[in-house]
Amino acid sequence: MALKAQVLYDFTAEPGNNELTVKEGETVTVTNQHIGGGWIEAQNSRGDVGLVPEDYIELNKSPLPSFPAAGTPAPAANVANSDLSFFDAFAPASTQQNQVDTRGLSPQPDTPDTPVSPYLSSPDEAHSNGNDPWSTWNADPSAGSSNNWASNPEGTQTGKAGDSWAGAPQGHPQAYQGPGAEDDEWDDEWDDKSTGGYGESESGDGSGMQRGGAHASMKIKFPGFSKSGPELYLLCKQIAKGKDKLPIYMGEVGPVWLYPESQLDCVVADPKKGSKMYGLKSYIEYQITPNTTNRPVNHRYKHFDWLYERLLDKFGSAIPIPSLPDKQVTGRFEEEFIKMRMERLQGWMSRMCRHPVIASSEVFQLFLTYKDEKDWKMGKRKAEKDETVGVMIFTTIEPEAADLDPIEVEQKCEQFNRFTKAMDDGVKEILTVGQEHWKRCTGPLPKEYQRIGKAFQNLSSVFTSSGYQGEATLTDAMTAAGKTYEEIAQLVAEQPKKDLHFLMETNNEYKGLLGCFPDTIGVHKGAIDKVKEGDKLVATSKISPQEKTVMAKRVSTMSYALQAEMNHFHSNRIYDYNRVMQLYLEEQVKFYETIAAKLRQAHSQFTTM
């Protein structure tokens, strides 16, 4: 019997990719479930057949099989026919507990992607909406935007004929390329769904948490407290032992993270086009080389996205994790777009490398230094099973000083909050002004210089036609002056890529980073508010005086982490803006010196009477 499926999300097919356009709520017939790579083949009501992302549809329930007689081997359950295949990871734990657990009978993807339709349909749309307007050759639709948990489906076009990327090797260079390699091992890593990183409880006791939550063993029994806020850490009975500790010590500026002796860095380079599913799906793979090993590893954008989610889950309550440059579907194999994507991934990785906590974390080191596919998969599963996520990251922090005064900490927190909001406004103003200047430099301003140059040359032509002897020097000089202004027009049009581009990119990075701070500060404020409720809770016997004391001490630990992060932000801000302003002004000086030299040359050709 053909399987029917309900479409959960809109999906627009890319031309030439054997894909099928479907709409939310539509019913389709599954004609082939074994395509691989996260895709299935389906047929719509009009008889059209094509590929659809597997996570975009929900298979309808099939009748329960009859139980075999005693001693007869039971057939393996087909999880693809079960409603647990997608929503199981997101259902409340109490609901999951009451459902039939078939996950051990058939493989499940360990990290299901939540599909989201692409925001833009073409690179041109990126310019028209003003999200990334300063680069006329950049097709990234919404860089610096707020975090998008989900990722759009990757590999939705094979590129144009004659594409210079087409000669790149297919598949992951370090992955097994034998039979079935076209399905891309990195896409189809099957395992028990409890490794999916969504906080699902392995014990099955109904205490699983959503993202940012904790393991089931960290239960809160106190009335009036939720399981998702800072109280999960403030009132947990026992801090896990043996975890890697994150020391904070008092520096000249206050609490600071422990910085390594040598700075970690990496280079993102050498993008290559790969394909899978017999060439039906294509992707871009980047080479990342850390300075610690000088051994390159290869990653697709989806692997960067996986790293981002892991870092956000683990450190997001204490450390602002800026979002990645957004995924682009249409036009994403254009060489200029690939260049811009690589540059922005380089910027994101460099910022992560400069943070002492993130750079030294096991998951980040895995991303940079995995030895082979087996090493990657083992490390990946370990990271997804990490229990020290969300606010529980504070259990690993060890301040090397006395507890902080909560009133003083709250004042510093408010001051920093006001500063980041004001800086966010200033950054957005630079982006707006820079956008306008970029458009003027690449549009009307060069045309004005061209018109001046043409006008000089036209007048020179008139002088030449006069027939008067002795004015050849003048007409030649005027013609040269006209051509000089045409050269200036070209310089003006090209200059933003040499100076304004880097200024805009730095501010765009900070726009994304500043957008993360309200959540990080909000976690700290929530913890302070809970401590303020402590007296009331003690009076109503909901917590003991000893527990209130523990809460206050743990808020102090959170305050150390926040201040260390504030100081890290300020030191990086000073470094970044010193660097980018020097670069901008140096390029501006070269620009105007070049123009001045050209004008002097034009001036020297006119004789003095």
C-alpha cells in the first residue's frame, strides 16, 4: 500500500534538481523512502513526482501489526511509519513516556533539522530589502540577524554549466567514499534519538527538558520555581563533580576569564563544491586549518550550524554566542557569494577562537581537530549528550575571590545594559550611514565625475574644430583632464570594497553580538530576582535559610561570569575598533592621495601664460 503523508511546511523546488514543490497541509503519496540524504520521493495530487525534504512531511499512521505467535521472530518496526519520527523529539516528556518506544527497533536521525523556508529567493532581493546593502556583490540575505534555531535545507541546486567549482571532488575528502557514499555519511548519522541534543531524558522518567534545560537527575522540588530558569542552577541539590572547571580571577579591570598563553586561531579557506545523490544535490565545503595542528579539516555550512547550536546550548546562558551568517539557497554557488560567505565564516570562527572559554571547550576543539569520520561522529554524539548545558554551565565556574556584593553587581549590570543598548544604536547608525555612502559611491557619485570628464572632452573637441593654430597643447590638456575625471569615477566606485566593506562588516558582527546580550543579562537578572524572593520563600517554609544562603553564593558565581564576559567584550571592542578604524583611514588616505596625484598630473599639462 502506498504511504500517504501530510506536508508540514511549504517547500519550493529548485529548477533542475528533480524536486517537488509542496504546500503546508497538502497530502502527498510517498513513492520512494530510500533516497537518502534526508530526502524522499513523493507524488502530489496532480501526478507530479519529485524530491521533498524528509522532515517537511509527516507520514500518516499505519495500522498496528498483528503480534506473531510465540516463538516466531517479530519483524523490525518501521519507524518511518510511526508518528514518533519527528515530533517525538519535541513532545513533552510526560507524553513521550506514554508512547510506545520503537526507537531501539529502527534507526533514527540523531539531530533532526527543523525546516524553515528560505527568506529570500534571489541575491537581488537581498539588496532590495536593505539587510546587507553595502556590498553589491554579496547575496547573504540577513547577516547579523537574530538567532534562527532551524536551518534551511542545503544543496538545492547543482550550479550552472561551466561553473568553476564543478571540478571539485565529490563528497567529504575524509569520509568513506565506497558504496553508498553518494548518500553523504555526514548527513545520515543514525542513532538512538536520545542523543539528539534536545534534552530528552535517557532514563524515561518523564523529566526531560527542552533546549537549555538539564538532565533528569537535576530535579527541582520547590514550589514557585520553574524548571527552565536560573533557579535550576540556584537550587540544584548537588553540583556535579569531576567536570572541567572554568576559573575566573581578579584582574586589573575586575573579574576576567583565564586566558591561554598562546592565542588559538584558524583559517577558513579553499571552498570546494561537492555533490551527493548521484549529483542531484550539491553543497560547498570549506577547509579549516587551526594554528595548533596546521592540519586542515573540512566542514560544510551545516556543520558550522551544528557547532553554533552546541555552543549556544552549552554556553549561551553565560556567554553571548553571535549567530552565523545566514544560509542562502538560491544563488549560493555564485563565486562572489562563496567568497563573502567564507569571509564571514572566518570572522565568526576568529571571534570564537578569541574567547578563552569557547576556544578551549571540547566541542570547539573537536570541530577543529577531529582525526577522521569516526572521531568526528564519536565526539559529536558525546557533545549532544552533554548534561552541562543552559544555566548548569555555572556549575563549572570557579571564581578565585570572595563573593561579590549583589547591589554593586546589579548596578554594574544595569550600567553595562545601558551601554550595550547605546552602542547598538550607534552601530546601527554607522550601518545606515555606510549603506547610504556605499550606494552613493557605486551609483550617482561616479556618474557625476564621468559627466564632468565627458564635458571637458566635449569642449576639447569643439576647440579642435576651430582651426586656430597653436591651441593643440590646450586641447590635449583638456582631453587628458576629462579622462582623469573618468578614472576618478572608477576609483570612487571601487573604493568601498577596499575600506568601507571592512568597517561595515565589523559593525555588522557587533550588531549580532550586541543582540545576544539582552538574553545573557536577562538570565542574570532573573537569578537576582529569585534571590530577592528568598526571604519570602523562607518565611513560607518553601526553602530553608541554608538554601537561601546557597542561592546567594551561586548568584555571586553567575555575577563573576557576567563581569568576566563584560570585560572580555570591552577588551575585544577596543582592539577591533582600533584595528578597523586604522585600516579604514589608511585606505581613505591612499584613495585621496591617488586622486590628488591624478589631478596634479592633469594640472601640469596646462601651460602658464
